[in-house]
Amino acid sequence: MDTGIVFNIINVFGGLGLFLIGMKMMGEGLELAAGSKLRTMLQKITSNKVIAMLVGVLVTAVIQSSSATDAMVVGFVNAGLMDIYQSIGILFGSKIGTTATSLLLAFDIKAYVPIFTFAGALVITFAKKNNHKYYGQIAAGFGILFMGMGLMSDNFGFLKSNQVFLDMVSTMSSPVLGLLVGMVFTGIIQSSSASVGILMALGASGAVQLDNCIYIIFGMNVGACVPVFLSAAGANRESKQVALSNFLTSLLAAILMSVIVAMMSATPAAVPALAESIPFLKGNTAGQISVVHIAFNVMRTIIFLPLSTPIIKLTKLIIRDIDEEREKMETVYLDTRILTTPPMAVLQVENECKRLGELARKNYGYAMRAFFEGDEQLIEKVNKNEKIIDFLTHEITRYIVKINGLDIVDSDRKTMGVMYSAIQDMERIGDHAENITEHAKEMIANKVKFTDDAIAELHHLDELVTKLLDDGLSLFNAQNVDFDVAKSVIETESSLDSHVKIYKFNHINRMNSGVCSAENGTIYLDMLTILERVGDHANNVAFSIPRNKLGSIAKKG
């Protein structure tokens, strides 16, 4: 083989490496810079398919990866945060959003690209704040992306005189073969943006023309569904239905568009002729490839989004729903697929912590009812829930450790610290609920009875603790400070401490007067201590909020 060709091939692979690294850098930088805005956007998903589609476009345009968006959607469906009808709109939008990369690559700005790389490198090197470094990462990634594209297109030229390659390309004008090649190639590299970018580099070098690769473009969009299937592997049944419906719409769109192109002419030449008639696309094969890629995804959405409901029904016939009772000992919101998008993973931790807090609150309520009513079934329920609380605490902690190992913004890292602190207090509330049931079992076994005054005092403390838990979780779940609720928490916690002291004194007097036995007194005093500690943990949970938001209490106070 000619030495020049060997160096061309080496440079092509080097260009491909730069292209993929640049795409990854730019996408991750955009994703991290978007941060909480990305979270807020996806939280507002409704069953309106058009709105969901627009959200899918915006999110994918931001993070520059339909694969990441699709993985998030599968994770949300698996976690029960959205259903298949909500998800399908986002998946349509993600395919349009990912075409933004090809649109950028269609512009000839090679002369200015080094400026972006240099500016980005300066910001990454000298910026003090992570948030600023992400902007540098976006700029550097953008520059490296174009440098890789340029290196590929500059070195693909030798293929124009390679007869074997030309013969192979000529066969790609066949719809079936073109679709198959596009599907397999994109399925292997798992990125339609990357595969279309490589095709555009071939077009820019003159190695291929649009009439050779129009069906390949269609196939690439079908192959882009592979990451969704991989994300759905091991997920629940509805997640697999999401993956299949996404594949079916892309496959049907590719077949329909191929038929339309084939009908326009005996060869696909009619479409290239139409592209050549547009001034800014004349002689610009890379731009033509980008426009066809965009047009395919827009047409796919226009035609098949209104038909998504019957397609979902077809999907449900292929993968039938089965009534399955969800295992209790499991996380609902944590999904490793979502770790590819750290801002959303942070949101999922918050949701799982809210679930843990609610479970701890309920368990406390069950324990107190078991204590007052002597209900052994409630005691058993508390013990079962306590195992789930311990399990969730362990799993959330593991997930937080994984998130902290990722590149996340400073505010999200602080949030993870707050969540870690909160779940320790929630877990302790669960432990105290179990301690209460131990006393309930002792009272049932030994037929222990309290005086009416002692029971009334415990009921009053229970009311204060319940209010503390309700208000505390309300503050924690909002992750923002409501001054009135915060004031209520502080006052209730102070009242609880005061009444515990008063009731201890009252009970000692009852014991001294012989109204209560020593056995009763031990259980009663231990209950006072437990209730006070539950109140302390509830207070800690209430103010498990980032310091920058807690500052508003001091200002208003």
C-alpha cells in the first residue's frame, strides 16, 4: 500500500478520535452548564405530546446527545416518573434536537476553529469556578469537534480514486443495502450525530455524493435507536415498550421516506437535484447530507407523532402488559442509566429522599398507634417498613457516592451533602419508631397500663412530634425556606422540649405518690426521651437545605 494512503488512513482515524472527543466534551459541558434548568424542564412534562416533543428538542439540543436523552427517558419510565405516552413525545423531539450537530458541521468555519479551542483551553486552565470551566469545555469541545471533522475531510480525498471504494459506494444507491449499512454502522458506534458527521466528512472530501448516501442517512436514524434498546435491557416492561415504539416509528419513517424518494425517480438523483437548486447547498455535499438528516427527523415527527397512540397500542400487543406487584425492597427513583446526566441524577436522589422521609414519617405514626392501641399487626408493619428504610438509606448513600464521583456543578454537590445528612436523620427516626414498638410489645406482654394523665401527656407530645415531622418534611421537600413554616418548626421543637421536661417532673411526682409503678415509669420516661429525639431529627431534616437558601431565615428573622 502507498505510504501516503497509510498516513491518510492514520489521519482519518485521528480526526475521528478528535471528532468524538470534541462531541463528548461539548455535550457534557452544555449539560453541566444547563444544570438545574434541564431538571426543571423535564419535571414539567405533561401528557401533551407536542409539548413533550418540544421539550425533547430543547433538552437534546442542549446536551447534544439523543442517546443521553433517550437513556434518561427510559430511566424515568422505569422509575415510574412518566408513562409511555409522555415519553414518546420526548423521543420524537430528541431525534430533531440531535440534528443540531450536523447543522453546525454544515458551516465552513475551519479557519476560526482554533480560536474556540484556544479560548476554551484558557478558561478551563485559569477559571476558578466549575461553572465557568464548563463554558470553556463547551468552547474547547466545539473547536476540537471541527478540527476532527476537518482532519477527516482533508484525508478522505484518496478514496475518490479508489475503484473498490467507488464500486462499493455505487451499490449504496440501493434502498435495502443503504438502509442496512446505515443501521449497522450507527448501531455499532451508537451515535447518529457521529455517524452523520463521518458521512458529512466523506461528502466534504468529494468521496461520496448525496445520491450515493441518501438511504444510508435514513438507515442511520434507525440505527440511532440501538442505545434505547440497550438502556431498556434489564428495565421494566413499559421501558421495553418505549424502546420498541421508538424503533418502530424510526423504521416505518425510513421505509416511507425511502419509498417516496424511490418514487420521485428511478434513481435517488431527484433529491440531490433539488438540493443543488438551493443556493447555499449548491456544491455543498456535507450541507446537503445535513439537510436530509434534519428533514427526515422533522418529517418523521410530523407524520408519526399524531399516530403515536396506535403505535403504542401495537407495541403493547407485541410486548404485553403483565400485572406484576412491585417488589417492596427497592428504590423507585434511582436508576444508573440517569447517571449519564448528572443534573437529573441529583433530582432523582431528591425524589428518593422525599420517599424515604415520607416512609419514616408513616412508620412513626404506625408505631405510636401500635403503642396506644396495642395493635400487633401495626408492630409487624413497622418492622417490615424499618427494613425498607435501612435498605433505602444504604442505596441512596451508594448512589450519592456515585454522583459525587461525577463532574457536577458546585450547587449540586452541596445538595448531595445536604441529602446525605438528611437521610441519616430519617433513618434514625425509623430506628426510634422500632424502639417505640419494642415498648408496645412489652406493654402487651406484661399488660402494662398508664394513668389517664400519662396517656394524655404522651398524646400531646405525639401531636407536637407529628406536626414537627409534617412541617419539617414540607420544608425539606420544597428545598427552599418558607419563613412561616420554618418559624413553626422552631417554635414546635422548643415547645416539645419544654413539655418533655414538665412531663418528666409530673411523672416523677406520680411515681413518688404511688400512682405509677417503677415498670410503668421506666417505659414512660424512655418514651419521653424517644419522642424528644424524634423531634430533634425532624428539626434536622427540616433545615437540611443548602446554606445559601437557609440565609433567608436570618434576613427575615
